[in-house]
Amino acid sequence: MITTETMREPARARAVFSSEDFGLLKEAVLTHLRTIEDRPESVKYSNLYHRLGRLS
């Protein structure tokens, strides 16, 4: 038997990161990017840095 109790909608998902967190993450990625700037993987960190900039 289906009741209103079993038909409840799932709770809304809450944000994992706050707005302030994105600024902190962006700063941390930039610091790391400067450390590894001559390595091939620095391109991935540069792209991440720019994506984080669009969020904050």
C-alpha cells in the first residue's frame, strides 16, 4: 500500500562548497600551479584555476 509517507520527495541536496571555499581553492590551485609551472600537468591546473574563477 502506498501512503503519503512512502511518497515523500527526497530532501534537497545542499551545496558542498560555500562561495568563500571557491576563493580559497582558487588561491591554493594558483600556489600549486606556480610550483609546477614547467611540468606538463600544469595545463590541467591552469584550466582548473580558470574554471574556479568563473564560479566565484
